[in-house]
Amino acid sequence: MGKGVSVKTYKLLAADGTIVVSKTPGTLGGNSKAKIYGRLDCAAANGALSKGYAEHRVFFAGEQNAIHTGYRPCGRCMSSQYKDWKSGPEGKESYPWKQLPK
């Protein structure tokens, strides 16, 4: 690359909770305050951006990173995953059930 050319980078939340700088954008977004993750085109999340949500926005390289950092799926844009999360641990290992809300 020539002098003065910058490469766009993205800050992603890794599975261990650390911030990782990546040349590739995240595939999922989340709210660090509510601990919810979802698709980047989620109508609920995009509607909340204008209400101060942007300061709590995080990005993930994939769903497993979101799950391992204790985030739950969005009920609106990820309804199938949300139903699995909500139904509980019986025979399922996809979500860290110990982190269910009290």
C-alpha cells in the first residue's frame, strides 16, 4: 500500500470478552448494556440507534462469540435462536444457561 493509505479496521468483541481489531466487519451486532445480539439489519436495533443506543453498540465476528460473552439472541430478528434460548437447557448446549436472567 502507498504512503498515506489507511486500511479500514473494525472493533469486534471476542469470545473471551476482549476487543479485537479486524480487517473484516462483524456479522452480528449487539447491545452491551442489554446483552442482546442480532443481525445488523434488525429493525428493533436500528430503530434504537437514534435513542442513544449507539454508545452501547458492539459487533461480533460470529454467533458463538456473542453466546460465549453472555449475550442472548434478539427476539425480533433471531426468533428461532431466541426460542431455543428461552426454552431452557433441556438437552441443549448452544447457550450458557447459567446466564439466564433472574
